[in-house]
Amino acid sequence: MLKITRPTPSHFGIYATDVDKMVNFYKAVFGLTETDRGVGKTFKAPLVFLSASPDQHHQLVIAGGRPIEATFSTVMQLSFVVPSIQYLREIRTRATELGATKFLPLNHGNALSVYFADPEGNTVEAYVDMPFYISQPHGDPLNLDKDDETLLRETEAMCRNDPSFKLLDEWRAEVFK
């Protein structure tokens, strides 16, 4: 059971035209585990539940019912935190192999992110947190072909040059008093 002290974002769901293709994409790119599958009794659509955590039955639900003629997604973005910069590179590779498009790597200062469109056009973000805070939104180009040490050094220098710079722990102490 999750230990929470206030309402906390927990999971998200998206409509899909091709449920199996989308389930395969999110399982293969992010290593999610399929925890359940079925057709809703009141919501009569195929539903597939996915999670990265044994503490949560599902963190992502793929639901059938997206019209084939839908020209865009109303999902602003689906964001996945990853444990390292190298993991960002691996996500980029796996997503590319499975048909993701529109890649946009950005350095937000507080995080390094790779944005892309999944096979049905939903915007997905994979990111790794940095130990810095600068006011958001902020997004400089990110070259993931640089080594980790260089990226960390450049990110810290960029952040320290921003007037809003704080170490992440300082920012957290101010915001979550």
C-alpha cells in the first residue's frame, strides 16, 4: 500500500486505436508490467493495466475506443522519470525502434528530458532529475551524445547562471514547508 498524506497523482489512462500495439510499445520502451486486462462492464472497452511498481496495481491504462479518424491526441504529455542519463539514451533507442517520432531532447536545468510522439501521436517525456532548481518553463537543446560528466557540468553551469538558481533541496524546503 502506498504511504500518502494528501491527494497524490497516481496513474493515467489514454485511449488507443490499436490497444495491443500501444501496450507493446509501453512495455518494450519503459519496461512496464501488464498487471491486468479485460473489458469493462460499465465502460465497454478493452482495458490493459500497466505498472512499473509492485506497490501500484496500475500507473498506466491503455483503453480501446480512440476513433481511427482522430487527428491528434488531447493528452498534453505522459511523463516517465528514469534513473540515469544512460537510461534516457536507452529509452530514445527503444522508442525509435518501435516507431516513435518527433524527438525533442531538452535540458530544463532541473531535469534532462527527451520528448517524442508514441505510435499514435501522444507526446511522451522521459526524464532524469537533476539536483538543481531554476524557474520553469526552461528548455535548452540537449545533446545526449555527450558523456554524463559533461552534461552534468554544463547543466550546473547553466543553472548557476540563472538568477532563480537554487540547489534542489533548498527549493524543496521553501516550497514544501
